Amino acid sequence: MTDPLYIRLGLTVRGPYSRTDLHELAARGNFSKSHEVSADKKSWTSASNYPELFPVARRRQAAEGKPQNAEIIDEGKDSKAPPILPSSEWPAVEARQLTEDFFPDPNLSKPAIWIAIIGPAGFILLLVCTAMIVLRLRLSPFKPSENIGLIILLCMDIVFGGVAIALGYFAIRLFHQHAGAIRERNLIVIGLSCGYTILILCLLYFVVLLISAFG
């Protein structure tokens, strides 16, 4: 097959090409065995029937010309990119990521973890105290002597809020001294927000209770 050849892929016909031209097209990826070949543009044959049109010999020579002592780079060890995992391992990876999201990182500072626990816990306790105050004030005026449990609960809210704020500022100092993680900073913000909210609302509740008791 020394005559000029035409190649076809689908309805697109290109050519004529010489054998050298087809070698270059195959090397660039523009000619493959999925094409069809014809010398007269009438009868077409699959290019896979003509292996001599593809530069296999050139690739073999190039491979044999490589030095034998060339170092093979192990991408799994030297590359910083994460390894490509099989599809069967993705559920385990997703489960591990969810576990890391829900449970605190052991590398985080303890004040940051405690503030993230005490702040929301105190806020939940404050919601319970709010419901009790609303229900009590609907029945009768507030009397401290008859509502010792409510006073204790409100004082516990103040303690929770104060501890959350104190731990928050201590965690901020540690965060500036030792560069922490983004998650640690988020925990500090959550704890401080809950702590300040608890103290402000407790102050408002004390005012409401005083007005109800002496009003």
C-alpha cells in the first residue's frame, strides 16, 4: 500500500496522505485504528487491518534507547498528590471524613474543645430556664422564696456563660501564641458567642424577675 491514502472517521473524510504522513498523524493521536482507510474513496477498510500504518517500531526503538539505569519515580512515595483510590474504598474514606467532622481533633487545644461544649450546653440550659420563667410568670408573680430551683438554674446559666467566655479568651491567647487550625478558631467563636448570649439574656431575665417580684 504505497498509493496515497484517504482516512475516514464517521462521515469525515481526509486525505490523501502518504505513509509517512499517517505515521505522524498516529503519533499525534489524530489517526487511530478506529479510522477507516481507502485508496479510491469508494471501498473502505478498517485501519486496524494495516498495522504498518502505525509507528509501532518507532515507539519500540525509543523505549529501547532509554538508559537502563534511569531511576523510576515512585509517585506513591515522592509525589505530594494524594493517591488515586479504587472506587470500592471511597465509602470508607467518606466515613472517615464524617467521623473527623463530628469528633474533635485530638490536636486541638483543650480550652477550645471545652468552650465548644460549655457554650452550647449553657445555651440549652438557658432555653430550659426561659421556658420555666415564662410558665411561672403566666401563673403568678415571681416570688424568690417559692422559686429556689429557678434561681439556682439561672445562676448555673451565669456560671456556664462566664466559664465559656473565660475559656474563650484563654483559647484565643493560645491560638495567637501557637498557630492553630481553622476548626479550632471556629470552636472559639461558637463558644464565645454562646457565652455572651447567655450572660446578656440572664441579665435581662433578672430585670424581668425583679419587675415581676416588686412591681
